[in-house]
Amino acid sequence: MSFRFSDLSSSPATPVRGNRKASSGFGFTADHPSTTPVGPPPPSSAPSFTPAGEPSPSFLQSSIGAMTGTIKTPNFGRPNLAQSKPSSGRRSNAPLGRSIRGTTSTRQPSSLSREYRRDDEEEEDEDDDGEEEDLPTNRAGTYGMTFDESDTENDTTNPLDDEEDVEEEEDADADMDAMVEEEADYDVEEDLLREIAGTEPYGAPLADDEDLMMLTTPAADARISREAEDIFRASSMRSTMARTRDLKYATLAKDLYSQSQFAEVSEPDNILLQTEELVNKLYDEGVGPEDDEERLDDTLAQACIRLINDIWGPYLEDLPTARDEQAAKVGPSPSATGFEKAYFLATLVLRVHHTPAVRDEFGGARNTALPGILFDWQNDEHDFSSDQINAILQNRPSPATHGLFWQVVFNTLVRGNIEGTIHLLRKAGWESVRKSNRGEPLYSDQASANIKRVVEDLCLIMEICPAVSNSSWDIRNSDWTLFRLKAKAAKEGLMNFTEGTKERNNLSSSRFGGSEFAESARRAQSQIPWDVYENLQSLYAILIGEPDAILAAAQDWCEATIGLFGWWDDSHNKRNLGLSLSRSLPPAGQPADDGDFFDRLALSLQTATEADFHFNAADSVEVGVASAFEGNIEGVIGLLRTWSLPIASTVAEIASLGRWLPPQEPQNLINMNDFDMDELEVLGMNQSTQTDEKDGIKDTTLIHYARGLKDRKQISGMGLYGKTTRDGWEMAVLAVGRMDSPERSEQMVQDLLQSVLSTIDEDARATIDKIWKLLNELGMINFAEDTAETFGDILAKDTFRFGEALWYYALAHRPGKVRDVLNTLMSISLVESTTYPPENQLDDTLRQLLKERTTTLEAFAKQDLEAAELLGKMLSGYATLRRFYELRDGDTSTKQRSLLCRQQAAAALTAVIASADDNIRGGLYDDTRDAVVSEDFLLALLGEASVFVNQSPPVITLDQIDTLLKAIEDIQTVGSRVYDASDEFFKLVLTSGHGKGSTPADLLKQSTSSLGGSFMMTGSSMMASQLRQSVVKSGVMKGPVKRAWDWRAGVFSVSSSGDMLKQIRLGLTRDLANLWLEQADSVIL
């Protein structure tokens, strides 16, 4: 691809007219002969023929002055680039670019061409160094434009900022150098693709004898201006890529949602249940930041599809549709329901970030490019002309006669519906177009044939578009580059066929090239009708990616934004753009480089809204769509929650899981609570924005959503798995349990449950079980235990369902309160010397624990293993004492039965005494041994055992005698505090057995005032009160108690515990002696 000089004349003289080269800045005629000498150049000592001073105004206004003047190129906000030697050797007089026709052979080559030609041009460059040393290099990535330091604006910067400016310029230079290398690589690929396409590069010469005087015509000036604007847009895009994206509509969106009220939770129960179940399923399945990226993306994508298609979509279809008589706008009408507006915006952001991959027949997956996603969303949610294509195709005598034919064709193409565009063009019926309804055909047979020919060429080009042939909207790949090159070549072919190559060149070279006469001549010589020709050129312009054509075809700024995003050819940007955000997630632990395609989308939005389209800044829906396009997710969620809290909270949670919701910024050091409302208003803040800054947009939305759910007493309907009924507070706790801040989440759960717990009574066991289970699922163990303890307090205070109270205290992991309940039951049993509660007054839970202990504890262990173990251990003492009374008062009809029951009863009672003695082993008090029976009961238990002492035949065994003797020794040698407490309870039991006082309750009341160290005073006051009330209110006091014996019958009421212990010691000594004698006799025998 070396540079060829075969067309250059060896003579330095001005070439004749028939051999003009395209490098000429202007032409010569007979009236303007050349003044260039034929001989060699004059020596440097010769005087200069250049006039001194500045040129005259008449010269500047002439065509010569216009063509020789330097074109000032805009800086576009870029830093000054380093000066270097130009690769072409001389400044070209070619224009900046040409939107329709190619440039001449002297147009400055691309960076690729310069790269190939550099070796051949080194000699020429050396010769021209002195002459051209001040010319800047046309850097790659600037579309062949020059950046001149002299063209920059006046410096108005602060001298104090020089150091920062230098650093910024160095960073910008580094970025620009990287872009140069990248775009040079791209030029190599583009040149190869041109060879594959079999076309010359866009801008290749059409004829050697083309006259460049046409560049001074008004039409050429207009084309230059349009192409300069294109270059400016592309340059702005590249500069935008290198810096942080500016959210143009963020302030507007924040003002709108901060000044609006939160929506009420008014959605049907089915919507709430299904939405909550689907979101909870994400957490139940372990979807979170630690998961596999591919699995995370697929799970979130499937959840989004189900939300849109199966939950929200069907409900929206059932809502009444508001059809206002007004102009078409972006989004639902102002009178539409909030849910419809929220659905419109939510589907946009969810599709952008979580569109699932397309599966092929072989099981492979291909990600959908973002332009295709936006085109699909636009066709589903923003299509006002869905029926126009059919209406035009049914038009008679032909579709082409319809007044909106071309408008619909343009709009269909710019919306990405290429197949629809092809169908419209091929079914246009050009031969049936007539001057009037019954007149003669408008086009001749030859014209119709020509139209069909060029239209078919256009259709064939569109059919090879990757979006049609491969269903690919990945506009950065080589298929799209090749397609655009072929479209450019086809456009040139259309122009050559319509106007003719020679005729175009002749008209361009004539002095009337830009006049009305030349325009009329072109129309007259056209092979197809001029209006059809211009419309086909516009279609080609869209395919090529020219922004002006795209903007002209769009109906509103939303269509224009998506159209620019999908069609705009900015060939110098990074080529890995266009995929859904979730498809470009990096490996775990690496930051996501997902800003490039959003930068392109944001720039497309900016370009569209700065055009002639109307953007209603007071319409929250339009502001929401603009926020979505520029990547302002916080603004989107803020607007969503003014329409529908379920949708807003769901989008916020999915955005947080998908990591496209920006993290909350750290709070300011200034406490905003110190400002009053007037001061906040001066600062541009209100209560809503202050809450968002404190809790974050996601947590604030979840808090308000939970409050709305709590106000719904009960939510019943069809869930994802069938009929479901849930309390409003239950769903509210689940919602706040998913907040990002654990501290704030626990605080909100506590606030929500406080109002629920304040209304529960002893019959709210099902509610308490729900709360306990819910809190454990959320990991809030402390709150779950507090809830169980609160319900246990209610049961112990107001009911006699001791079994349930024991279980909920165990669930709360409160061994002290479990012990209190059991001590209450044991103390009443010892005072009355019988079972308490009686068999007929046992609650279901306590009966199951006593009668089916193993089965019941196994069931409890499935709910809480630690609680079941605690209850099983501590219940053993009370259960054994109760077993003693049941054996004592059981069937004693026969003597043998009576002896067996007494022996079993003695064994059970001895086990209880051994447990009560655990804490005072060896006469030393040690509560860390955690005995299940209190030592306060030891003297009363020894009194119960006194009936088994000194009996014939013996009832107790040698081991049991040993246990009783140890217990007596320990209680008599332990400290006085422990002994006094046990002695006080002994006196209470003894007095109650003799009926002294009005009732045992009175005796308890009198004695508890002096029980300084007793169990009843060391326990909770609630337990002491319960002890007194139980004796009075329970059925124990009703009628005489049936007992087989009562140990207190043989003891005087004034007897002391010391006297009783002496009698027991004496009896045990005799029993021990008898056992020794029996053993000795057995040995002798």
C-alpha cells in the first residue's frame, strides 16, 4: 500500500487544465493564468514576491482567499497536544469531511495509510521540515482534524491552579496516547475489512479530474458544517469516556421525588405475596455477593423475567387503561395509575441490567447486546405506531401513496425494526403510484423499474445487517464494521446510478455547481424520482450511523436516544460495549468496568434532548426514563417509590444484589438533626432527602414499605406456591430484615414488633411462634429470645399453663426463669404434700412433657436443640418429685403392692434429695454445680423421707441410707444462710400440714416477709406472687387432698428441723444396723 507518484508530473510547472490534480486548492482558467515559473526556484537571496502586510478584505472574501485561509479547528475541551511533524508533508486544502460524496485523492490519509506510507515519505518529509515545522500532526482519533495550540480560547484559569492543571493535562495526554494506539489498531482492521468488502475507503477518489472548486459552494459548506458537528459529537464522546459521567438530570429527579409523598401500599394481596415470596427466594437460595457471578446473573435475570411477565404484567393488564386526548408522550399518561408508571420504568432498568441470555438448540447461551434490549423494550412499552405498518400496507392503490409512508419507513428503521422496513419497501407498489386517484401513473415504466432496482439493492443491504442475519446488535464487532462499509459503498452506488458518475463530476466542476440551475440539472438527469432518491439516501444514512438522519427519523427524545445508541457510528470508542451490565461483570474481587456503554447511552440522551425534541422536565415519568438512560439508579428508585412501594423496594433489592446500585456514601461529620426545617430548606434539603442520606435510598424505601405492610392487618391470597395467609407485620419484618444496615434493621424490627407484642395475650401462641421463627430466619436471635421471654411472662402471670411457660422460657434461653417456674411447682407440691398441678389441671404441654417426655423433647429439639436440652435437664427434678407423690398415692390395695410402691417412692424421693444436696456437697455452698433442685427444699424433702426410716421390713437400701446421711451432714455443716433459708421453708411446710392459720396462702404471706435468703425472695417477685395466687385460685384448696400418708402427721407443729434430723439420724442408724445384721446372717448361713 505504498504511496504512488505515477500521476504526478515531473515538471514543477502548473499542470494544464486537462491534467489537474486533486491536490490543487483551486482551478485555473484562461482568465487566470498561472504565475508559477517553469524553471527552478529562485535562490534564497532573491527578494520575496509575497506582498507585505495583512491581506485586503477583498482578497479574504474572494474564493482564492477563502480556499487559502487557514481553517480554525475547535479544541473540544481537549488538552494541548504535542507538536510533531505531519505525515503528509503539506497541509491539505480538502474539507473536514463530506457527508455524501467522497473526497479527492489529496485528502489527508488515515492513520493506517500514514503508517504504511511513512517509509516512502521520509525523504519528502526531510525536504519539507523547514517549511512545515509549525504544522501540527493530525492525530488518530480526531477524524483527521488538527489541534493547534494557537486556536485555543483565551486562558482564563487561575494561576493558583497551575499545578493541578499540569497534572490533569499529563493525565489527559496519557489517555490520548492510549487512544491513539487503540484507534491505530482499529484502522488496521477497518482497512482489511474494506478489502474484504471489495470497496474503496469512504472518501476514495471517484475521478481524477474532479474539480475542487465545488467545495466553495453553499451546499459543500453545509456538508462541511454537518460533518464538523459529527466530529465534535464523536470528540465529545471520547472526552466523556475519560472522565466521570455527569448526571444531568440527577438534581431534577431528586427534587421531584423529595417533594412528593411516598405511595401507599394499596396493591392487591396476590401481588404483595408473590413479589415478597420471589424476593425472599433469592435470599433463601443464597444469592448474594459471595455467589458465583454467572449463577448470580442468571438467577437475577430469571427473577426479573418472572416479576415482569408473571406477577406485575398480568395485574397491569387488568387495570383500567387511561386514554387521554393528548399528544403522544414518553411513558403512561398523567392520569395513569401509579402502578402503571412504576411498571413502565421498572421494566426498563430491569431489562437493561438483567436480560437473560438466549439459549440455542445446542444448549449454548448468547448474551443479548444492550441496543437490542432497548429496542425490544421500546417496541413493548413505547410504541405509538404499532398499527401504522398494517394500515400503510393496506392502503390503496398502493402503500407508497400513503401520506405517512416515508415517515413510517424512517421511524420503523430507527426503532430497530429492520424486517418491517424491508417489508414496507418491497410491498410499496411503486408501479401503482398515480398522480390522482384515477389518473395516469406518476412514474414511467423505466422510472418504476429503476426505483425497484435501487430499493431492492437497499433491501439486500439491510438483509445482511448483523441484526437481521445473526440477531446481533453488538455494534462494536467486526460484522457491524463490515456492514457499514458495505452500506457506504451501496450508497455511493445509488448516487452514481442516479446521477451518473461523469455527470456528477461535471456538475461539481462547473462554476454553477451550487446554484439552483445545477440543482435543477441534477434533478432532470436523475434516473429515479428525486424525492425517492433523497429518502433512500436518508435510509442509507441511518444504516451508516449518521446522527442527523437518526434524529430526523425519531418521533421523540426517547426514540432518538435509543436510535442514536443503536445506530450511531462512533467507530473510535472501545469495542467491548453494548452488553447488558450484568453480562460484563468482572471476576470476583475485581471492580466492574461497566461505565463505557452507559457513557454512550448518556451521550445519546444528551444529544437527543439538546435537539428539537420536547422534554417535559415537570413529568416525573420522563425524568425517570432520562435518569435510567444516564445511569442514575438512585433517582429511578426515588421516583418509583412515589408510585409503587412494592416495585420500588424490589428494584432496589435486585439492584443491590446485582451491584448496580451505588453504595451509600459515608455520612457527613455534621449532625443534620441539629438543623431545623427552615435551615434544612436553606440548604436545599428536606426530611425525605435527609432520611435517604442517613439510611441510603434502598433502606429508606424498605422502611416505608414495611410500615405500609404493617398497616395491612392480614394479607391473604394466591402466592407462588398456593393459597397463603400472612400477617402484615410478618411481611414487614421480612422486608426490614433485608436492609443493608444491620443496626438499623434490628432497630426497625424492634419498633415493628413492639407494637405487635403490646397487643398480644395468652392466646397468641401462633403469633409468637411466627415471630420467633421469622426472627431466627433473619438471624436476629436476641430479638427472638426476647419475644419468647415476653410471652412466657404473660403465661406465668395470667395463666396456669406452666408447661407452655417452661417451653417459651427455654426458647428464650432463660434458665433462671425456667428454674423459677419449676421451683414454684415444687414448692406448692411440698407445701401441700401432693402433686401440683393436679392431674385434671395439667396443660397440654406439661402433660406431654411428663407423660411422653422423649417424644415431646425430640419435637422441641427440631425447633431449638439447645432449648430442648435445657428443659429436659431442669424438668427432671420436678418430674421425679411428682412421680414420688403419684407412687405414694397410687394403688395400695395389696400388701405386696403397697411395699413395692413404697420402695419405688423411696427411690424417687432419694434421687430428688441427692439433687438438692448437689450445691452443698461437703458442707460448702457452690452454685456453679447448677443443681436442678434447690437446696432450700432439702429439709422439707428429708421430712418426706422420714416415713421410710426405721421400717420393718426395710424400705430403703444401703445406698439410699448413704445418700440421706450425706444430705443430713451437708445441711448441718453448711453456712447459716443456706440452712436458715431451708429451715424457714421447712417451718412453712410443717405449719401448713397442721392447718395453723387460715390458709396456706396466709402462712406463705406471713412467712415470706422474713425469708431473707429463701428461694421465694431470691427469685422474681412475680414468682412469689404466683406462688400465693396458685394456692388460692387453683383447685388444690377445694376439698381434702387424698394422700396415702402425710409425714407431718407424726410431727408436732412446734418441732424444729434439728429435732427432725436427730430422729432421722437415729432411724437411719437402726436401719443400717439391721442391714449389717442381715448381711452378716446371710454370710454365716
